[in-house]
Amino acid sequence: MKTHDDVPDPFKVMVVALILDSHPETALKMLSDHYKVDRPSLKVGVIKGRTKGIKAVYISRRKEIMAASSEYLYDPFVIIHEFYHHLRSITGVHRGTERFADAFAIDFIKSYLLAVKEIKRTAN
């Protein structure tokens, strides 16, 4: 299976930009197409007993990312982190998922921030 290390930076930048531009469903479609998995659904709500401090959760039996509030739908870290859980759930690989989900999301965001920095540098 592909990892975030073999995802091209322009792809990562586009995924983050789409989420920031209020298009998380499109970003999830791109990710799902890239990894050749079904796209998870995206909803706003809370899971009983899982509300304290949780921004979002991936529900594997429903293949659904549930954000605690609509603001988290546009948070690239949250959406990409939960997509990682979807990816691992679909492929049956579950090890160190929180740490690896964080690293997966951070890698995409770093690519985006480097692209923004380069755009600003060349614009001046």
C-alpha cells in the first residue's frame, strides 16, 4: 500500500487547500481515489460517550468521519487524520494508529505550508 511518503507534494497541497476552502468532500474523494478505497462519508455530530475533547472520530462500521462540529470539517489536520484511520480500517492494518495518523496529517500540512512559503517568497 502507498504511504504518505510516495504522495506527490502538489497532491498534498491540493488536498489541504480544498479542505481550507470548505471542500472537504472533494479532498476525501481525491484521497480515496489516490489510495483506491471507497470514500468515507462525512457528517457532523457526536458519538455517545465520546464527546469530551474529541474533534472528530472515524466510525469504521459505517465508514464515516464524524466531526463534533462543522468547524472541524474545514480543519485539514482533523480530516486527514481521520482519513488515515479510514485507510487503515479498510486495509486491515492497525498499529500505532494515533501517532501514525498524526504524522500522516502533519506531512500533508507541511507540504502545504512549504508551498505557501515558496509562493510568498517568489511574490516578493
